[in-house]
Amino acid sequence: GVSSSTPTPANNLYNSKKKSSGSSSSALIPWMACVAITIILSMTTWNYSSRASALQIELQHLEYEHRVAVEHEDLLAKKSEEYSREKTKLSRRVAELEKTNKDLMGRVQKKDNEKKEMSNHVMTAVDSMKEHTQSREDALFERLELLTERVVRENLRELNERFGKGPHKVEFQVELPEGEGRSPSIGSILLELAPNDLMPHTVHLFLEQVYHKLWDGCHFLINQAHIVQAGPHRYDGTVVSSEQLEHFEEAKLDIVYFQEYSDAFPHEKYTVGISGRPGGPDFYINLVNNTINHGPGGQSHHDLHEEADPCFAKVVDGFSVIDRMRAYPTG
């Protein structure tokens, strides 16, 4: 049989080489591992370094944003503080204004109350004054009526006693001056006065004027389409003189005491009326029916427009003289 034996040197050499090769490989592995680890560590370190740099940049950016945010926060805090102070001031101002407004409203209310009270006093005073004035006016009108009645009664009595019961007639001698194709001439106008009991005050005044010859030397100076009017004036062709008026005033026979009028003796054509307010001493002859214009309410420019011009006589003769007077220049 085959028996075992000690390996030959050839086998030992192979084994020796094989063992040597194994040892070499074993030594290479750690080194490669170290290199790999070193590379990995280097890459990791670089990666961490890059990330650290990025994080550092991000951190700086965050720090910058934080500083900006802090600055903004400080600014907002200051603004908030300023707004708070302004709000406090405004609140105080509003409170002051509210107080002032309350005071003003109180004053206004007080003034309104005083105004109402004063208005009530004034209205009471006005009502009292109106009542008092109305009482005085009624009393004055009553006295005026009594005086008017007395004047009428006394004038009627004097008229009847001094001049008779009428009807009275008065004749005027009228000198007509020369004119275009006209020679001087004298004519007359005859007036018949109203009944004594119809216009006693005006008839009495006119007869007293005639009796005292106050109309002697006076002129007809107004020649219009609706009237011819005589007055206490004299005309020399250029100048109008009113010296005659003084004679009327001295005799206290210049005006009527009141605007006497009777619907039974209206301002018809060729009637005679007293001019003016108060009437007198001028009188006029109506050339047309002037009942509306010279009757009650016809003279609206006067204060007492409801009054009328007294109408106290009518022309009964001398119409041709009046027609000749109308032929002279108007004015």
C-alpha cells in the first residue's frame, strides 16, 4: 500500500509562495481601506465644509434679516410710541373739545331759554302795546269824530247866521290876457255852492275866503286836460309869486280841517274841488268827470288814500270863459 511521507520541497515552495502571496494581500487591504476611508472622510469633510459654508452664508443672511427685523421692530416700536403719544394728545384734545362743545351747548341752550323768555316778554309787551295803542286809537278816533261833528255843526251854524241858508252863489271876474289872435278881455264864471247841510265846512271856508277878498288878484295857473286850477299866486308872464298865500295863512283860512266829502255831490264835469292834502287853498274846475280819480280812494299816493278831494260847488254860468281858458297853453 501507499504510505504517507513528508512533503517534498517543491510542495513547500508552492505553499511558501502561496503563503507569501496571501500575506501581501492581507497587508494591502488595510491600506486600501485607509485610503477609501480617507477619501470618504475627505469627501464628507468637503461636503460638510460646503454645507457649513452654505449654512454660514445662510446664517449671515438670517442674522442680517434678524438685524433688519430688529431695526424694523425698533422703528415700529418708536412709531407705535409716537402714535400712542399722538393718540393720547388727540384723546385729550377730543376730551377738551367735547367739554368745550358741552359748554357751548349749555350756553346755546341758556341763550335759547333767554331768547324764548325775552320773546315771551316782547310778545307780551307788544300785545299790551297793541291793546294800549288800539285803545288810544279808538279814543282818538272817537274824539276826532266828536271834533269833526262839532266843526260841522259850528260851521253850519255860522254859515246860516253869517251868509244865510243858501244855496249861495259866487261870481268870479276873470281877466283873460291876450294871446295868439286873442285880445285881452274880461269874463265871469258863476259858481253855485253845495247846500249848506251837505258840505258845511268847505262851503263855509270858501265863503270866508271870498268875504275877506283873499281871491282878488289871484291867477289860474294850471291848465290841463282834466282841470283848470286857481291858487294864491300871481303870474307876470315870467315869474310866479306866492305872496297871496301869506294872506290866506294869516287869516287862518288856507286849508280845510278835514277832507269833507259827500257822495251826493261828486266830482262831475264842471264841478269845483279843493286840491291838496290837507286841501286848500287851491281849487280847480273839473273839465271831465273826475269822480273816480278825485273821489274816495282815487289819490293812492297820499297816506290816507281812502280820503277824497272836497267837491263843494258847480259852474252854472261862464262856460264860454272856461273854454277860452282851455285854449291857452297847457301846463
